[in-house]
Amino acid sequence: MFYLLNYASFSATTVTHRLRTIGNISSEQRLMTDLLWKYENSVRPIYNSSKPVEVALGLTLTQILDLDEKNQVLTTNVWMEVEWKDEKLIWDRRDYEGTDNIRIPCRRLWLPDIVLYNSVDDYTSGYMPSLAMVYDNGRVFWGPVVRFRSSCKIDITFFPFDDQVCYLKLGSWAYNGYQVNVNNRSETVDLSNYVDNGEWKLIGLKVTRNSVIYNCCSEPFPDVMFFFRLRRRVKYYFMNIIIPCIILSFLCLAGFLLPPESGEKITLGLSVLLTITVFMLMVADKMPQTSESISLISIYLMVVLSMSCVSILLSVYILSLHHQRGRPRRCPKFVKTIAFSIFAPLLCLKLRSAGHMTGSYKRRENKRNSDLFHGDKQETIHLEGIKEHPNFEDEFDHLLSDTSLNGTDPVLKHYQEKQNSVNELIQWLHRKHNIECMEDLSFQEWRDVAFVIDRFLFVIFLIVTIVSTVAILSLRPEQSLKGFTEIKFK
């Protein structure tokens, strides 16, 4: 083994000497050969193994590609900035015609095993095989271009007016802090090449260094965390979700303005109900399947859905009041008092039923109606056809004054019986006519009650809709950027 090592050393020295004697070789090639002929890339580049290699980590953020709320994954394009000192790559620039730096393929150098701790990929792709920049004082800078897919916990409470905080946790996987000491290269992230995202706005950045002791080992493992605070752009959701939801919530009110005679009150309510259900499914499909929080838009849609269901039930009740079947009962007095004396003036409604009458006329009408229903008043009606006979009155008076007939004359008896029968028929027809009028009046009272309730419910639902819309959709998350560096793009 000793002879093999000596032979290898002698062979490398011979190759180097031969390259130096060749006149057309560049100083950069001679430098590359001198640096790497005995370089071992699997060993830490430090002569005193008790000291750690100081590694500085930084990021240049180029683009936020996507934030998948359903799978809670953040996809970013970054340029990594990894810098350390390699004691085995130091030379004197005067020996190489003033060459003070050189590019070396990263696979031929020792690289810190920097990994993304919160990655959701399978770690098989690795980093871009880029060149590392090496300087004559041993400083090495390595900047691969990487696409990171990291896990990011999503809080959908204020969706679509939400802010999300995601982070990239980078550190050495195998080396502890006593072997590779990882620090942040700067206090912020370079955004000079950042391309703005159409859905998310970057509003804050924060870089922190942590040292954690895991269960596997007693030594600390340092890492650097890059935090990004993102704010959702609401223009798309405002135009495609919020405005249609507000329109649907106010469309629920149209059912109370629709006349019951049209027969479309229930159809309109059911159509709005189905449309709201479709919107709820669209929003639920975009949200993560979690029970930790419920979004504002889901709460608002649930409120609108509940109001739509209640409006359908109340429309059914109003239709039952409007379309009375059979002989209706008179509208209760307290119902007419509430509807006609409180709600109607409050809503500035003009009604046609007797329930809206006032004063002595109302009292006379109520007394006449009571007499008609109880049959207390008897009327005597004469036969108009008989009275028109030219000699009827004289003959009839003569017959009545003739005491000899004593009420037994058959002609007089015939006229008396005929007059009584016709009077009874006319009284029955008169009572029937008045009963039908009272039934129509009862129908009209119930229609007016239904009309007043319809308008009153419209006002109540309008107030509830406006208050719920303003209260729910005006909620916003905390706007403070405490601990973050505020980002302002030109």
C-alpha cells in the first residue's frame, strides 16, 4: 500500500511537471491541475478537523410559481447562495499570471449537504450541476438554480382576504453544528430579479437562524429559515365569487316582492338555492380539506343559503294565507291590529279591506256584518210586481177592511201566502249575497295580511342581508408586519 501511494504521488507530480513544461498550456489549466490532482471531495476542506466549516446561506427569489391551498404546497424558483472557505483551494495568484479566481465543476469539490427540511419532493432530483466560483484566498461561492416545493400551512379563515406565511428551512442534513456551522449570508432575500405573481403579493420577508437538538443526536444542528408573507390579490375572487354571492343574496329578496298570483315565488327561491349550492361546491373544491378553520366566504354562503331556505318556507306560509280554501274564518282582531295598525303605516302601505277602515263607518260595518251572520234583523219586502197592478191597493184595502171575510177569503189567503213566500226568498237571497260579500271581505283581509307580512319580511331580510354582508366581508386579518421587512416594489 505504501508503494502504491508513493507511485501515485510520483505519477501526479510527473504529470504536473510535464504540463508546466509545455509551452501552449494556459495558466488556468495549470491552476486547475495543481488544485485538484490530490483533492478529495468527500472530506471536509479543513486541515484542523476540530474546527467547523463556516457556511453562509442566502437566497435570491426569482418567482413564486404557485401556492396550492388544497395540498398546502408552495412552489418557488430561487437561486441559492452558498459560500464557505476551502483551505485546500488556496494559491498565490503571482504563480499563475495573476489569476485570482477559477470556475470548477461542483461535482469535483466538497459541497455542504444543504437540504430543504420542509420539502415535499423525494430528494432524487438534486441540485443543478453548476460551476462553483473559487477565489485565491480559498473562498468558494456556489449558486445553483433550484425549484423548491415546500410545505406551507394554510389558514383559510379570512379567504379571500387572507395573508399566508410560508418558509423555507435550509440546513445541513448529516453534519452537526460542530462540523458545519450554517449561518445566514444576509438579513434579507435578494429580490432584484423577482417576477411578481398574479395571485399572491409578496409583502414581507424575514430571515432567522436557529439551532435545534434532535432526538438522534446530542449535538445542535443549525438551520436558516426564510419567511415569506404573502397577501392574496382579491380582484379575481371579487369579480368571480364575491359579487355573484352578493347578487344572489339580494336575489333572495325578490321572492317577497313577487305577487302570489304569479305562482313563481317558490320557483325563484329554489333556483337561488341551487345556485348558492353550486357556488359553495366551487369554493369548497378550492379549499383544503381541514376542520381547523372555516373561511369567511363559506360562512357568508352558509348565511345566504340559510336565508334562502327560510325565505322559501315563509313564502309557502304567505301563499297559504293568500290562497284561503273553502269558507275562510274572519281574520283575528289581534292579527289585523298588528298588520293594519302597526306594520302597514310603518311600511306606508294602502289597503282595501275592511280591516283598514276607521271611525264610525268601521263600527257600523262591523255591526251590520254581525247582524247578517246571526240573523237578528228581519226585513219585510213587498212584491214589486203586485204593487204595480193599477187596482191592487184599492182592492187589497177593501179586502182587508171587509170584516165579513174574517181572514177566510181564499183570494186574500192566497195573496198573503204568496207574499210571505216571496219575502222569505228575497230575504234568503239577500242574506246569501251579504254572506258572499263577507266571505270576499274575509278573503281580502287575509290577502292584505299576506301582503303586509310579505313587505315586512322583505324589509327584515333586506336589513339582515346588508348587515351580514358588511359584517362578514369587511373582516380582515391583522395588517401588522411585526418582525418582517416590508417589501415595496416600484
